[in-house]
Amino acid sequence: MDEKRKNPRSNRQEDVYIEVMTQNEEGDYAKKIIGCESVDVSREGLRLYVHERIVQGTILDLCMSFRDNPEKFYLTAEVKWSKPLVDEGWYFIGFEVYEADNTDFEKWFDWVDQFSGLKQQSESK
């Protein structure tokens, strides 16, 4: 498989919450929250371990929380790929993080750069 990543990834097993809008048979919309776990993250992408299939191309709101950072990051991301796992009903899902209004993408970029060591590398050049 060709490498398509623009940024280096760091392994991070952290809690992530995905907000999904669902529609019932009557046409009413409701928010659904899916709890999952990150596998690895980068500035513009992340791989999640999810107990629910999400269709490629779906754009969702994510809430990222990390053990070593009390701040939460609210992001918008698109499902780029989904891979079913041996564990029935579980998937690895790849997301691309968007630079969207009313999200924390700038703080997210800075924080990912800092914990992955990219900020120190660029400042020392």
C-alpha cells in the first residue's frame, strides 16, 4: 500500500467521542455519541478503534480527550477509510481532520506538534 500520510503519526491510546446525527423512521433527528479509542494521531489525521461501522466519506464531529491534557479538542473530520477487524463488529477507521470554523483545529495542530516533537524540531532550526 502506498503511503498517503502528509504528517508523521504518533501512537496514542486515548478516549474519543464521535457525534453522529441519526434519523428515525418518522424523520426526526437525534444525536448519537459513539465512544471509541484512538490508535494513532497526527496533525491532520487519526486512526480510531470503533465498535460501529461508519461509511467512508461521512463528515463527523469528534471530541478528543487525553490523559495528559485536561483540555478537550472539538474537531471536524471525514472518514477516509474503514477496515473490519477479526473481532466481529469492530473496525479501524481512518479520519482526516479538517480546518473548520468553530473547531479547535489550530490548538489541535499545536498540541500534536508539541507531543510528537515536531514543534521543538522546527524551533531549533
